[in-house]
Amino acid sequence: MSPQSRLVAGIVLIVVPTVEIGGASILSLLISDPSYAQNDLRQDLWRAGHAHAGVWLVLSLVTLRYVDEATLSEGMRWVVRLAFPVAAILVSLAFFLSALSPETTEPNSLIYLAYVAGVVLGVGLLALAGGLIRGRRTQEALNR
């Protein structure tokens, strides 16, 4: 793993405990805050924000193992390295901030950040996949 990927992995590992703290916060709200328990929309969005952030951060750690093997320019490697954790942060912000008020009955316009997060994640996935496939073809050509 390159030093650049190791740096991003270290930062992601520092961010992961915030997901743990978020889970503990949601649990404490479920137990002790009746207004939270009575708002199904808020519960669903906050649960989705928490789950997506955790899964996408783990995905970002997995992809860091592959980015240095991909046939990509250094700039594109940075795009891939950062796309996954940035998408995880954006999607969780979308879900949390779109239902911040305990009285909310529908998500506010910040929910559209989830679409932005999906695009960022997709760009990272497609760039990495293309670089890995291209790298395989390059390697096969060298082996001939």
C-alpha cells in the first residue's frame, strides 16, 4: 500500500469511531427520548445515515487495497481514494440533517445530498473498476 493510501486509511480509521458514537447516540435517544421514538421518519433517516456511513467507510478501506494496483494517473488515484469516505460523510449528512427537528414530518432539501453522495460513490467505483480492468490488460500485454 502506498504512503498516500495508508494516510487516507489512517484518517478513515480515525473517523470510524464517530459512527460508533452515532450508534450509541441513536440508542440513547431510543431509550430516553420519547419524542425521538414517536417520529418514524426521523428514526428511519437517522438509522439510514448511521448504517450507510458505516458500510461506506468499510468499503473505502477495502478499495484502498486496490487503488494502487489500478492503472490510473496519480490525480485519479486521489479521486478514488477520497471518493468513498467523502461519499460516506455526504450520505450521512443528508440523512441526519434532513430530519434534524424532532417535529419534522418530511425531509428538507438537504436530503438531496444523498444523490450527490451516490454520484461521488459511483465515480469512485467506476474509476477504480476501469483502472483495475485496464491494469489487467496492460499486465496481460506485458506477459505476452
